[in-house]
Amino acid sequence: MTDTAHYHRPDTLEAARARLAQGDCRIAAGCTDLFPTTQHKALGGSILDITAIGALRGVTRAGAGLRIGAATTWSDLIRADLPPACDGLKLAAREVGAKQIQNRGTIAGNLCNASPAADGVPPLLTLDAVVEVASARGIRSIALAEFITGPRQTALGPGEMVTAVLIPEAALTGQGHFLKLGARQYLVISIAMTAARIVLRDGLVAQAALAVGSCGPVATRLPGVETALIGKPLDPAAITDSAVAAALRPMDDMRATAGYRSTGAAELLRRTLAALQVEEPA
């Protein structure tokens, strides 16, 4: 619940941008992160509920690629007809909490919450995702790798909101996969998670996109490890512990040590590539 005098639920993006321009406003959609962080029975301050803006929900594909509206839920993504390159994203969607959370939580909320353990970030990094941001001043695009700047920190400026996640057409080729490591099998915050998108031509790796999350302040691509795979048969053994460790800044916390995260991420990447070997289309 929140004070109705400070609750706003516009049905157009233009009205939402105008309200944001007035300042002092928090955006609400699924609220799966927003509500747990409050210590009170009601949300304080002004709330901008974007769930009535139809243009912000859904997945569409055009010549430029894939457009995922900011208020698209994880359940929406699970049901969506997406190319095999997005299989990692769909697998990650199934790992975002229980089904009730998947029905409410949104892709933009996952990014804006900017948790190091956000399940959606690694697969979106392998898809070269771009975040579309709007305000009363206009619209701009930010590469996902630059949008999340640290734990709980993003590049959003005053009066801005995420309106979509864009995946370029060039990144919709190949096959994707996602794995996570936790203390139990279900409903778990990751110790480490990995995503990959591989394009094979004539049995050789033509493109490789690898990402690791929950091992440092932000999820990250591994360009050096990717380059080592190009032009060769897909071989999980090419992923070495030392190469992964050199690409990460693993952290110690209550769930795992930095060393465990580093070796765990390397093993997860090998298993991710092994799964893609099995899934390679005939």
C-alpha cells in the first residue's frame, strides 16, 4: 500500500516522462525488489506505477532486432517465441525466484535493481543488449555493459526511466545457454552464473560470447576467453581456470570465497559449452 495522494499510474509514456520531470519519484512495476527493501507497511514518497502503459510490455522483432518492453515479465519471456540465441535468457527467466516472482518481476526491474546476482544480466550481455532510456528531454541508448556501473548503481540520470531492452539482429544468431551455481537447486541467489552464445560454421566457432555474473561487483563478458575459442571446434576444455580468473574480480561474501567463485565460474562455463555441444542443431 502507499499514500494515494502520492501514487501515480499513467497510461501513456508521455505522461510518465512528464511526471518524472517533476522529480522526487520512484518507479514501480512488479515491485518484487521495491517492496522487500522498505522497512514500513507502506511505500514512502511519490510512486510512479508504469504497469498501465501498454507500450512498455511485450516482445517484438523487426529488422533492427528484438525489442523487449521494460515492463515485460519473466513469464512473458518464457512464453515468447524467441530464436535459439535467446535460449540462455529464457533459461535465466526460469531461475528468477518462484513462479509468482516470474509473473510479477520485470526485465527492467532486474537491471535497475543492479544486483551483482541479477540472473538476467549475463545472458543479455551475450546478446549485446542495449538499454533504451527515456525522459522528458528525449531518448538515449546505453550498452548494458555500461548501464550497470556497480552494485545497486546504474547510469540512469535524474528524470530518466528504462523503456526497453534492445537486442541487435546480429546478436540473434547461434545458440545460447545459461547455468547457475547456488547452495541449493531452486529459489537460490547465485554463487556464480554463466551464459554463452556460440555461432558454429562448418564445425568451427565463428562467434563466441561468454559472460559471468555473481562473481564480482557487476556481471562481465570475457573477451580474452572468447577470442581463444574462435576458429576452432567447440571444446569446453579450452576454458581454463587461469584464463577465467584473470578476467574476473571475484568477491568474498557470506555465500562463497573469491577463490571458490573463480574456479566455480570456470567449471560452469565448461558445462555451459558442453550443453551447447549437445544442443548444436543438425
